[in-house]
Amino acid sequence: MNQTIVSYLSQYEFYDSLLCLFGNNEGLLAFVIYLLVALIIIGFSATVGGLGTYAERKISADLQARMGPNRVGPYGLLQFLADGVKMLTKEDIMPFTADKFLFYLAPMLALVGVFATLAVLPWSNGFMMADLNVGIFYLIAISSLVGVSVFLGGYASNSKWSMLGGMRGASQIISYEIPVTLSILAITLLAGGMSFGTILSHQEGTIINWFIFHNPFAFLAFFIYAIGALAETNRAPFDLPEAESELVSGYHTEYTGLRFGFFALAEYIEVFVVCGVGAALFLGGGNLPFNIQIDIIPLQLVQVVIFITKALLLYYVVIWVRWTLPRLRVDQLMSICWKYLTPMAILNLVGCAIWLVVFNGKSMADLVFGSH
Amino acid sequence: MFIQLLFGLSALLTVGCAIAVAVTKNIMHSCVFLLGSLLGIAGLYATLGADFVAVTQIMVYVGGVVILMLFAVMLTGGKDFVSRAQNLLGLAPAMGNKWTFSVGLLVGLVVILTNVKLIMNIAKAYPAKVIGNDFPSTVSQIGHLLVKEHVLAFELSSVLLLGALVGAAIIARPRKQG
Amino acid sequence: MMSLVSYLIISLILFIVGLVVIIARKNIVAILLGIELILNAAALNFVAYSRYVTNNLDGHVFSLFIIVIAAAESAIGLAIVIRFFQIKETIHIDEATQLRN
């Protein structure tokens, strides 16, 4: 059963009047709804990505006892718009020896890979563009396009720094995919399904029903997921692909103007997406903090706000980590992934399975308070 | 309607990129076109209602195989990308003389006719039927099949993967020369 | 437009293109690309038949195994390519004339 936003809206009365407006053409109406929702989500995500750069500068300024951007607009809030205009008007430079086709393709791939993940992000339990029954699996799979784009961008620039950055990026992304996927698999095991709808419906109720508090293994899985997600989005302390003190700017050294903007936007939106996934998988997503049976649209909007708040809190932690921890070395990066995180993630998965068998699927809270 | 559109686009992507793989001289571009072709096949799986297989296709190929291929191309040097006689048409004279070509043409004709005959039979047996939007979830059924009927193949494939992992690490390990 | 035959034709084209790639190109990595195309053609056939003919999911399981085998094969193949390049300094298939050096 694939629930979508159209099938969710169709249970309300105004859907029928809308249908009359479109001459009872359900396909056309569905298309229009999808288009509108997609535009809203892309606009919102682009704003989050833009404001991400602002937040990054402002928070780093706070941590370093500086002012940060404060000229454009109130508190410098419009700084990202000024940056965007600057990027649009910059000259589009391509290195003479670059591989033209791949050089143009790479930023597009990054943006496509990130925007495609937005299709399944659970804003609330009704407002999802598509609640695929392979939702989380699809999200992991399609976001690996970003890895390809990092590699291609590094290769196509035909410069040593870009090449090193691209190779580091690709190897890092495919390595850290393993612990991330394994810790997500543990959650899939607990929820008994890969769709975000199933995962969210198991976390309804109070805070103790969140999967992070389901059992000790799930608690550990959240931190493995967080570390792996930091590495997968090339964020500090794992920002080796764009290590500015060694590689100038890594795989996007040679990119200017709008193409550089694509890479930057893709990175910030991807951080938001992994934070959203972390919030949905482990922290209860958009579920209201109490049990409620009625289902009306204002409550859905409240859920959206809760989801975005949780995601943005995680976003803050990501930025905070970036400006607090020093960068790792390449060999340390790989040994953390393969010698520590991956075995721990495998043990977690086995531990979750054993917990489910031994305690008959009950969570820690169920055992303590004896509910259900 | 939407599924028809998805089918058309995926088919175009698959076939076009596959042909581009064959005719592109630059091996790096070939790898990228292979990526397009594999994504198209994932789209075709989606039109067949095979959601799990489609996503696995994207996961394994985009996230793993294509990146590995790109790595291999890069590690084996940039000079050899347009190597001797990679062009399909430029290569043709070197592959044989008029006898081999005529025999090859004849064999190709026979194979194509056989295939057309086979496909005609299939077309008669399974006329085009309209598929609705009923795509039941395949995930749980595939899970049951994997651990019940196909459990031996499932376990063997895990052994195969472990062997491939260790084997690849040992083969590609740099050794002392001499 | 969508029927078993159209999937079979796509799969046939993929197979032929893969075969042509294997025969005509001399780069070992390109040959591996051709093998991937052929394996995918087979997997597509399995899923198409499972949708239109048998109505069970054994075809899906088979194509999953094909994907697994393709991944393992490409990992080993690329390891061999890299080792070959370390020895011969080229990845031209015609240089691969010795079983051991």
C-alpha cells in the first residue's frame, strides 16, 4: 500500500469540490497537487539550504566570539540572498583541460540526488509526497547519486586538488554508507517495515515511545547513524573531500558561480535531509507528544512544525560539531569506519534482533511501566 | 497514463544510454552512460511493480558498482582512456576479411529472424494487457521467499560476497615487485 | 505500448549492445561494462516474466541474486584490472597473454 499526499487529501470533502473544478479528471488533479507540493517542498528546502549557510556563519561567529554577517537585512538574515545574487552574476569559468560533459553533469547529479530524497521525507504522517513501502531504502539508495557527483566533479575538473578531493569523497561516502545502512536496518527491524508511515506509527505517543529509547541497541544505533551521516554529507570533522587547509576546496575547487552554488546548496539540503531522517527514525518524527485520535489538517501542520523543529535542532548540532572538533586524517577516517563503526553496527543489528525475540517486541518503557 | 510515461522515458533512457556506452570513445563517459542505463532499468522495474528490486538496483549499482568502475578507470591511468581501436567503426576492418564478415552477417540474420519469430509467438500468447495501478507491496513476500524457498541460494550468496570481498582485497593488494 | 513484448525487446537490445561492447572494445573496464549490461538484460527478463506470466515473485528473487552476483563479479573483475595494470602498465585486453609472469 503506497499512501501519497493525494490519497491523504482525498479523504476530505474539499477534494471532491476540487475534483469538480478539474472536470473529474483525477489524473490531472493528482498531477497539479504533486506539482504544487513539489514546488513548496523545493522552495522550502532551498530556503533551508540558504539559511543553512547563514546559520553556519552566525553560529561559528558565536562560537568564536565574533559578530558574523550583520549588514544585509535585519541581523544579516538576507545574507544568503546576497550570496545567491553574487553567485548568479559571477563568470562561469571552466578549466581549459576539463572534461566538459562531466563538468556540467556533476553539479546537476548532486542536486538531483538530493531533491529526489525529498520525495519520501515524512513531514507528518499525512503530508508525505509518497509513502513508499521501500521509503527509507529508496532514500539511502538515491542519495548515493551525490557520491557519484562528488567523484565526477573531482575527476572532471582535471586538477590535482579536485582529483584528491573527489577520490576521498567517493571512498568516504561508500564506506560510511555501510554503518549508516546497518543502523537504519536495526530500526527497520523494530518497526517491521521500511515505509516512513510504518516507522512513524510505531513511535506514536509520548517520548518514551521513540525508537531511540526502545532498547539500548537502538540508542547506540542513533549515535552510529549520526556519525555516519556526518561523514556521508562531508561535514566536519569528516570534511576531508573539501579540506580547505589541504586541498583548497576539494572537489569543487574549479567550480564557480552557479555550479558552485549547486554543490553548496546540495550539501546544505542533504544535511537537512539526514537530520530529518534521523528525527523521523529515532526521535519520533512529527508525532505529537501525546496520544490523539482525531486527524484534521491543522494538526498535520503542527506535526510539520514539530518535525522541522527536530530536524533543525539536529542541524544545529551538526554545525556545532563542525566548529568544535578538528578534522581527522584519512587513515583515521577509514579505521573509524571499518574497525569501529561497522562492527558496532553489526552487533547492534544482532542485538536488536535478539532483544525483539527475548522480550517479545516490547520496548524498555513497556517492560518498566508494564503497558500494553 | 503516468506509468506509460514512466515506461517510455525509462525505456528511452535505458536503450539510449546503452547504445552510448557502446559508441562513446571515452571510457569515463561510458561509465556515466552505464549509470544512466542502469537508472533506466530501475525505472522499468518500477513500472513492473517490482519496487524492492528497483531500489536494490539503484542501491547496488549507483552506490557501489559504478563508483567502483570509475575508481578503476581512474586508478588505471588517464592516458589510456582513448586506447588503440576503441572506436566501433574504426575497428571493423581489423576484425576480419570479407568472408568472415559475410558469415557474420548471415549468422546475425539467422539470430535476428529466430528472435523475431520467438517474440512474435510470445506476442500472440500474451497480448498487451492494461496494467492498473494495483502494485501490491513485494517487500514482505520477497523476504518470505528469501528465507523459505530460496534460503540455500540466499546463504550461498552471502558466502559468495564474503569470498568476493576477501578475494578482491587480496588480488588488488600492492605486492613487492621481484 | 506496455506489454511483455516491449520489455523483451528492450532486454534484447541491451543484450546485443552488451555483446557488441564485449566484442568490439579493447579496454578491460569497458568489457566489464558490457557484462553488466548483459546481466541486467537477463534480470529485466526475469522480472518482466514474473509480472506478466507466472504471477509470483520468484523472478524478483532471481533478479536480486543476479544483482548480488553482478556486484561480486565487478568487484573481483576490477581488482584483477588494477592488478593487471600494476604489472603491464596498460589495460588493453590484447596484452593479457600470460597466465603468470
